[in-house]
Amino acid sequence: MTNTPGAEHMSWYRAALDMAAYADAHGFTAVACEEHHLARNGWLPSPLILAAAIAGRTHRVRINVSALLVPLYDPVRLAEDIAVLDNLSGGRFSFVAGMGYREAEYRALDRQWAQRGKTMDACLDILTKAWSGEPFERNGHTVQVTPQPFTKPHPIMFIGGMSAAAARRAARYGLPFYPPMPMPKLEQLYRDELLRHGTSGFVYRPARGNTTTLVHPDPDTAWRELGPHLLTEAAEYASWKTGGVPRPNEDIITLDELRHSGAVEILTPEQCLAAIATGVDQIVINPLAGGIPPDQGWKMLRLFTEQVLPAIGPEPADHR
């Protein structure tokens, strides 16, 4: 393989599929994708395509996109794509509907940044109508989307965000609310809005926020070897900061800040098990974070699977 950016991207994407299949066979709960556009590292502008590829390589593991930038899509086409994906996966697909936080993404896809809230609402209206299986009106024309999703009444969908508007939107549509970290005041606002609208829902958020865990036999060595990859990703994320749009961990610019931020932790298997013993009930691992070479990512994934997962997870599935 030639050492070109295209070859690197091919190796990362193929490794992601292989790792998803490995996770499926070894008792992992879910595989997550996300959506970004114009990222220097090429990750990930087409999460539904990757999710479909993962569905084709797996049998049991759930597949989640968090977040899917709904206003950047034509809503009828999005309803069709997700319905097909829901059928392909046998109902294992879910997504967090988000608006994003970068005007550049909206410009690149010819969408109006200033209208993103209205566009989001219009998209949600059409998605829910489309998945009902009944005809509906759009721009003076009757539309009936097929196929219907496997999951009834529609694929599992959360509303993501860190703003009062997002909490109110989730309550208004009677959809679960997904903030990226514990946000008690916002969660209470969501519950109050559920009562006001007479809708039902719940809050789901990562108990540890956006913490990514890597398992390595020597964390100090890992920080020296892998830290530059992790910092590159963190620095690009920080460069996307937008005034008035809150995001977690958006001010990290040095490796020392990253190491002490809690956004990424590198633990030995013993340290990881000790954390679980204290009550940590969710471990999110990303063995390709920041462009970590796949061979190093595989070592960490296998180490976690062989020395940590047996103590906490179910038996591997048998797909023979």
C-alpha cells in the first residue's frame, strides 16, 4: 500500500469495519459513528454509509450515529435511507438528531445556517410523517415513503444538544433528549416541558460525558506515542469553536491539557477494572482516535477484549 492520504483513509475505514465485526463477535454493546464535514482527517462525512456497512458485517451489536446532522439532508431522502438501514440492521440502528455547530458545514452543503432551527423542525415533521407509512403533503404534492422502517413506530431517535432550545424541541416532539454530558438544569427543563406539552420521553446521556478510554500496558508510553494523534484531533475540534454554541472540551490545545481534561484516558487493564469496580458503568473506546495507526489500535482493542471485557461483559455471541 502506498503511503498516501487516500491509502491511509482506506486503511482506517477498513479497520473500522473489521473492528466493528470483532466487537460484535466479542460481546460489545454498541458501535457508534458521528458526522463531521470538511474535517482534515477525513472522518466522518457519511455516517449512514458507514453504518450500513457495519450492519452488513455484524449481527447483534447496536449501531448508533451521534449525532446525525439532520438539517443538512433532504428529509424525504433521509427518511428513505434510514428506513432501509433500519431494515438492513433488523432494528439495531439508532441516531441522535443534531444541528451541528459549524457554519462552514452548512455553506458547503448549501444550507442556511441562520435557519437551522426552523429547518430542523421541518425535517423532524417530515421524518415522523414519512415513517408512518401514510401519504402526506409536501410542497403541494402527495408523498408516500417506502419501505416502512422495521422498528415501530419509527427507528430509535434522540434529540441531541446542550441548549434550552434543544431540550424544548425534544419535549415538544415527545422524543428522548440526549445531552452529551450530565446537565441537570437542562434535563429538568426537558421534564418540565414534557408535562407542559403532555408528551412523554426520557433523558439519556453518557454518564461520563465524552470520555474516551484506551487500554494500554504502559500509559506513559502510550501518551508519548499516541498523544500526538489524540492532540491533533482535539486541536481540530477546538478550531471549530463557534461563539454562542456550547460544546464539551472545546478549549484543549496542549497535550498536557488533554491528558488532564478527562476527555481521553489511557489506562492499564488493571486500572480500567478498578474504575469499573468503583461504579463506572459505561466504557467508550476509540482505538482509531485521531488517526491512530490500525496496528496499534488493534493491540489496544484486543487487550481490552481479552483482559477487561470478560470481567464485565456477556459471553461472545455464536454466529456460526
